[in-house]
Amino acid sequence: MKKILLIDESPLFRDYLTKKLSEQRFEVIQAVNGLDGGLKLRSELPDLVIMDYFLSRKSSLAVLQEKKANPNASMIPVIMISSRIDTKKVVQIAKLGVQKFFTKPVKLNALLESVSTLLKVDVSIDETPSIIEAHFNDDILFIEIARGLNIEKIELLQYKIVELMQIYKKTRLKVLIMFSNIEFRDEDRLKLRTLIDIILQYTSQRCVKVLTTAQFVKGYINSKDNWDGIETVDNLGKAMDGLLGLKPDLYAHDEIVREKILTASDPKGEGEETFDLRFDGERVSTATLENLPGDASIAVVDDDIVIRELVKTIFSETSWNLKVFPNGKVFTDQVSEHSFDLLFLDLMMPEMNGFQVLEYMKKNGIQIPVIIFSALDRKETVVKATTYGVLSYLIKPIKPETLLQKAAEVLNSNF
């Protein structure tokens, strides 16, 4: 049994990776910081080290330098993981024995492939094509699933949900699961059960709605007596009626419901029921700012000057370096001159739209975490964008608190 030392300060990430590596029959030793990692490196002499770049009590560079100076440990291969790091530091760590470098959020299949290559051990994972996106929009956790069900991504969702609850400071969940473009198979029953069981760890059945037209999903969920509180619906209006408490309206249809959800309005009058609207302006909370990294370089590509100025205003309370671009063509002409940690990208722009920007980045090997600006009812557009590696999307009009929370989520994300 090969031994792997995992040095990372995120308990969630350590537990997730330990579980996945243990499933592949590796012995995993956890270290909680640089000092702990250095001690265990000397005492355990693992076959492989997987470590974060940013460590406390002892830096990752110090750990690597000690490893290099130790004749018993100098040849142990290292995989480095980091949320962001500049090119000069990548070159520096490469000289200290780092074989592979991954940015967070880490793609499990790529990481396991590297582990397999370095340790010369076969690994196997579910390779079913699948897109799973999880994000908060106000009080609702939207989970979008397209193409297929992949057990690796479903199990990862459990850790992602916990991470999102911590970032957004949520203790109770309302969940909308949206299935699209999936051809279900009989073997998907166990995967679907795992998915629902994971979600029910963090909420009650009555707070879960499943939006689908697939009879396979409806039949399976409705056949389970212990899931009788979960409602399956075939349109967005019915789902939102239950989750947001909208009063049933015989004349309402999806477009009207979307308008209620996606736009803000003034109170209708004294004594009447009103929504706590999600798109009205609100001051950024101290808690949100504390979640943000100390420095970051952000690109905003949008042809709407109002959006560009709004984003600049929102980030004015941070120490981040923000650069705005009026369209995709200007951005692609200048992107090689900058090192961005995050890109906010509009999809609908003249000269060069968002998809063309994503294609340009893909062809030229430009790897920047991307959050797109989109609309909730354009599900096919969002699914297409996620095939380019887009991490998430935000709904216009933009809510300041949500924008900063999403930036913190991506830049601090382990999953």
C-alpha cells in the first residue's frame, strides 16, 4: 500500500481527498499545517506528498527546502496545490522537487491521474460525462445537473454544500435541483439515491424541490416512502411557489414567476405582503469582506457601462486590482499582458461575445477562473458555458453582496 502525505489547512479538503485516495487503496496521512507536515514528512517518509502552497507555522518553501536537504526524503515526488500563484513562484517550487502543480478548485480526475503516474499505480473513477453546478441565489441553493450522473461529482457535492454554507453563513437550506439534458439509465438509480441522501443531510424534505420532466426521476422519487416530502415539478413556477412562498396564481406562468424572482420592486403599501428582494442595493457586510483574500487581480468584461461602474463601486471597499474591458475583443487583445485571478464575463457583447472569449482562452491555454453574467431562465446557455470550465454564474441585475460572496467563494474554493 502506497503512502501519501496530505498537507492542507482546510479540514474539508483534507477529508474529501483522504476519502477519495483511500478508496483507491492508498494510505493517507494528514498534516494540518507546514510545521506538522515537515515533522510527518521526516517521520513517515511517504511515497508521495500532496501539499498546499499557502501554509502557516512553516511555509511550503521551507518544508520543500528541508525535504531537499534530507537524503531520505529528497527524491519523494510532490504535487503542489494552490488557489493562486504567480509564474515566478511556480518556477521556484519546481526547482525544489515539485512534479505537478494544480490550482484550486482541483479536478479530481486530473489529480488522480498524476498520482497514478507518479506512483505507478492504476486508479479508476467514474468517467460518466456530467455537469454539476451548485450556487446560492439569495436563500436558495440551486443545484443544476446536466448530461449525466457521475458518482465522483455527486460525492464531491457534499463537501461543496458544506463549503458554500460556511461561506454564505447558512444554517438551513432551501434546495432546488434542476435536471436537464440527461438520458437516465437503470444504473443511475443508486447515484440518484446518493444525491438525494446527501442533500437531505442538510435540510428537510419539504425544503427540497426537483425540477425535471424525466419520468425516471419522478417515478423513482415518488416510489420512495421515506421521500414523500420531496416534490417533483415540471416547471419553474411550481418549484418557486414552494420554495419562496409565492401565492398560487391561476394566471401565472413561468415568465411572470421569473419576473417576480429576478427583479426588485418597491413595497406595495402598508400591511400588504412584500418580498425581501434580492436585487436591491445593500451595503457590503464586514463578514463578507473578511472572507475575501487580501489581494487579487480581477478582470470585468461587459459592454454595459452601468454594469462596469457598478462592479467597480462594489469592489472599491477591497484592496483588489480591478480592470474593466468594454468587450471581449479588447480583453483578448490585452489578456497576455496581465495575470488575473478571476474573470467576470458577460456572454452577450458586440464584436466578440462571451463564448468567443471562452473559446479563445481554451485554444490559447489561458486558465483564469470565470464567473459569467447570465439569466436564470437561459439554462441551455449556462450549461454550454460550463463545458468551458466556467465555475459559476450571476443573475443580472447584480446584487453587491452576492457578487462579493461569489468572488470569495471562487477564490477561496477548494472544490
